[in-house]
Amino acid sequence: MGEKNKVVNFVYPAMFAALISVLGLISIPLPFSPVPVTGQSLGVMLAGSSLTVRQAGASVLTFILLGAVGVPVFAGMTGGLGIVLGPRGGYLLGYLVGAIVIALLVRQNSSFWRLIAANLVGGILIVYLFGVTWLSAVTGMGLEKAVMAGALPFIPGDLLKVFATAFIGTAVNKRLGNREAAL
């Protein structure tokens, strides 16, 4: 591995961890849900769409670890282990798994429609699977109520983020060149 690749493998994940954090400034609390509307899922989708599997995982893991130790990188400039273990924690874990799934699905084929499909699976399905399940377990609300409070209100916005990610990801991937296929 060349010196340039070593640097890229640290710089890109750091940049995307910062992007995910900054997108947390876009945070709209909802009166009926402990989960706010946030721009962070857009950053997670972009990381999975533009980075290698390792880089995408490293970027989201860095973001989560920074927040867990108290750096205010989560939605609404919050941080701490309480957020990770609280009602939003499953979504954070879903971000990590989702970004990795997106990167695996995209690999070297980052066409517009492939990005759409990968982000629907990793950016929405996986994130909600972890998030809603965790929300239900932590709050004691039933699974149906957790879906109503922690998924349904967010799906329209997340669908817009999927399309935005496909447009942005296609342009970024053209600029970055070939993605590394190795895990």
C-alpha cells in the first residue's frame, strides 16, 4: 500500500466523520418522538456511497466514539454515553451497520440507480431495523408504537436524502475515481 493510500485511509474517514457531525446541526425535535429529524443520516449515506467499506465503517465508528466520550457531535450538539445507550442508540448502531452495507452494495459499481438501491437498503431499512428495535426495547413502547414514533415520520425525508445522496455520490465518485474493492 502506497503512502498516499495510507493517508487517504485516515483523511477520508475523518472528513466524513466531521461531515456527519456537522449535519447534526440540522436537528428538529418532534413532539411525538424521542428521535429528532436530523441531517446526519445524509452524511452516513454519503460515507457509504463514496468510501470503501473500511473507510465508511471507520468514519461512522469515529463519529459514534467521539459522541460516546462526550464530544457534542450527535443531533442537536449532544454527546455522551447516555445518548448512545438511550432511545437514539439503535439508530447510531444502525448508522454504522448501514454505512458498511451501503459500501458493500456499491463496491465498484456506483451508478446512480445502484446508489439508490444501496441507500434504500443500508440507509433506511438497516438503520430503521436497528433504531426501531432499540427504541422499543429502551422505552418499553411496543414495536408498533416504536415504528409509528421512530420510523414513519422520517421516511419521506429519508427518501429525499436517498435521492440527494445518489446525485451527490455519483459526482463525488467520478471525482474520487475507482473505489477499492477490498474489505
